[in-house]
Amino acid sequence: MSHPLLSAPIGRSLSRLAGPTTALMLVQILVAIAEVYFVGRLGTDALAANALVIPFSSLMLNIANGAMGGGVAASLARALGASRIDDARAIVVHALALAIVLGLLFTLFDRLFAPTVFGLLGGGTAVAQALSFSHIFFGSAIAMWASSFLAALLRGSGDSATPSLYGFATSIAYVALAGVLMLGVAGWPGLGLAGLAIAALAATLINILALAHVVWRGGLGFRPSPIRIALRWKFFRDILGIGALGSLTTVTASLAAVLVTGLVGRFGVEALAGYGIGARLEFMVAPVAFGIGSGLTTLVGVAVGAGAWPRAVRATWIGGLTAFVAVGLIGWTVALWPQAWPRLFTADRAVMAATTAYLTHVAPFYCLFGFGLAVYFASQGAKRMAVPVAASIARTIVATVGGYLLVEHTTLGLDGVFIAIAAGMITYGGLIAGALFFAPWRDKAVRPSPATLSVARDRP
């Protein structure tokens, strides 16, 4: 029996798959705004400390939800598209085993290297506050990976509504708890940034319990059988073949963020705090593209599993252009009124000036970043990750090397760093769009059958 996503209209299918996740991502944007507001209430040092941790916390969450999570969702989608139910059961077990291993790696990184890295990035007096957050946040990494993979499994099965619904509920609880734990209540002074990490852990544990209940009750379309399944390399390879390359893309993007943070740190704590507020907007618009891209991972994965490559390409263009417009509207709006954003979080003129400079130079090109990110997720479903990886590496080189050269050899100063970041986004989106246009995906090894061609020609 063919999968329902092979015959339904592309636009309607993408809306059903991406809609709930995108709605959740919009809620996450509001959550992120609340986070920055709470941190801003703690002072400039807390904003700088937050800027030190953001590249690493975002790295882990982007790998867990996007790179490796996308590998999990794509692997399950391809198995279901090909009606391989026993393989699908095995993928569930192997995904959760990976969550434990990968979570431990991030915990070890924090314990061994975080103090030194934060100091090298110019954190100064902000390092102690950064560590108070990171030790708790990364100490609970296994739970965060497990939560991300359970949600990815449900998305890969075609159910994006359930993880989005639970994510919405836990997000509301998280904001309320974070505000109390960070800032205090009724005379209690609160825990500062450590309270933010404790709130994140509590919300994650609640989410795990809810998602695990759905999965083990048959929410994937089948009941997992963990006791009967031995761990085998072929299932790890199927997930890691996409997830590892996706992680490389995420690592290079985060490396660029770390190196750029180091360049900005040369201009002082106020510049670092201002950049943190501005860059946070980039991390907040990325979930919009993620919401659309997560639907593409499943839709493209099912199509590729059935050999319907033209349908996979058409779905990718539809989703990519949707992300271009959605993310672009946010970027263009903020670029036209750049001072409105920093005023939400600080009254420090130097901090506001740095944020405004970032937004006017970088935000207009969020649209290309959104397009590239959506196509990146579609590439996971298609098992075609070479171009997104190359584009991400090119973006890192342009942003970091370009930023260094503009700072060292021109009088642009901080503006030079932001110009290089914008050039990196243009490079990233342009390379991905050009490759998909001039060399669309196809399976050269297999001649499509008449049945496959019939499926591929269905209306968008």
C-alpha cells in the first residue's frame, strides 16, 4: 500500500506537516523574546554572559532538532515510504541510543572546556554567570536529546501536530517558571541565569514523558519493540549518514558564530551585549525555516523512499520559497525599524547602537538564510547533503575571514564584522538555490517505473 503523502497535493501536505511545527516555532520566538527580556533585567554582564553561551546551546539544540533530528525523521520517513515497518521499529531504538551517547558528549564538553572557551571569547566578568547557566543546561543534555528525537520520530511518521501541541504547552510553562526562577518573587531574589537552565530542564522532562507515552502507545503508526531489537550498525549508519553531515553544517555555522563573537568581543562588553541581542533575532527566525523544513524532510523522504524524485524537487522549491518570504518579512521589517528591537531589552546607548548596526546590515538577508535552511532540511529527506555542507562551509569562511580582514585592514570597525556576516548569508542562500536550479536531484541508478512517474506528476 502506498503512503498517503505520495498522492496528496504537495501544498496541502506541506501545510499539514509544516503548519503545526511552524506555529510552535512562532511561539518559540515569543519565548526567546521573553528570555532576552528576563536576561536584560539582570544587567549588561548577564546579556554578555548569555551571548557567550548562545553559540554553544544553539549548536546542541540545532543538531538535536535539526541535523541529527532531521536524520532520525528522514530515516523513519524513508522506511515508512517503502513500507519497511520492521526497520521503522529498529530506527526508534537506535535513535534513543544515539540520544544518550550524544547527550553525554555535550555534557563532557561543558565540564572540560567551557571555562577556558568563555574566557578566550573575551567574557571577562561575564564568565561566572555564563558558567552558572551552562553547567546546568549541558548537564541535562541527555534529556534534551531524548526529547528532540522523540519529536523527530513523530514528525517522520507524518504527525507534526502532537509534538507541536505538547511543545506549546511546555513552552508556556517554561516562560512562567523561567521568570520566577531568574528574577525571583515575593522578596526572593531568584537564581539569575541558573534559573533559566533549571526551567529549561523542567520543561524538557515534562515533554519527554508526554511524547514517550504517545510513541509507545502506537503514535508512529506502529508499536515499538525495544526488547526484541539488537543494535545494528546499518540503522545507526542510516541516521548518521544524514545526521553527521547535517551536524557538520551546524558545527560550521556555530563555529562562525563563535569566531564572530570573538571579533565582536574586541570592541568591548557593550558591543558584545548588543551583538547578542541582534544575533538572537537570527536564532529566533531560524525556527520559522525549521518549521517549514521539518515538513519538507518528511514529505521529501517519503517521496524519495518511493522513487518519486520529481515530486521531491517540486516540494523542495515550494517549501524553500515559502521560507524565503516568511523569514524575509521578519528581516525586512526589523531592518526598516532597527531601533525598536533593542529598546525591548536595554536602555544602554552603546548596546543599542551595536544592535542597530547589526540589524541594518544583516537582517535584510535573512530571506536567503531562510531559503537555504529550508532546502537543507529537504536535502536530509533526499539524502543529498553535499551542497548544504559546502554552502555552510563557504558561509563560515566568508563571515569569519571576511570579518577579520575588514576589521584589520579597513576603518569599518564593528560595521565590518556585520558586513561580512551579511555576505556569508548571501553566499549560503545563493549556492544552495543555484545548485538546486541547475542540477535538480534525480536517481540516476534507477529507471523510474510508470507507476512512479504517475505519482510524480500529481498536482502541487
